[in-house]
Amino acid sequence: MPMYYQFYKNCILNKHKLSIEKSIKGNTKPHLIIHGSEDPTVPVNDALEMKSWNKDIKLEIIDKADHVFGSFHPYNLDEFNDHLKLVIKKTIDFLKLQSC
């Protein structure tokens, strides 16, 4: 996905509105973070830090998963890989708990 200079400029101009830490600390709704332990793009420590900002975060770390949980675009396989299946299961389980 291309990121044009205008996108960067807009983010800088609105950085006071785009604080992940502020958003997570102020969130009163249950939320789930799923992160791959082998993510080369976003270190797993970032997910742990986000968890420290809000005790109500449910954090799931998928062992040996990368940033996209082994998926790719376009995804043209007939079946999901094991990491992606686990992400889907954990997401569904989390949503089921929220509907009780």
C-alpha cells in the first residue's frame, strides 16, 4: 500500500489526535490485541507496552507468527494457515465473551 507524502503530512499535523497511548488509556471498552511473536515490523514489546497502558486489554501473542500471521494479498488459497486460523479462533472467542 503506497503512503504518499500528503498522508505523512496529515499525520504530523494531527498527531495530537492520533496518540495510540492516549486512545488505549482512555478506552473503557474491552479490546483485544493479537500479535505475532516473530513480527519483524512491530516488535512484540510494543504489544506488551500497550497492555501495560490498560489492564483491561486482552493480549494474545501467537508463537512464531509474523506481522500478517502468514497471510498475503491476494489470498488465493482454499484454506487458512495455522496462524491465521488461531487468530480467527481467538477473535471469535473474544467476541463471544463480549456478547454475554
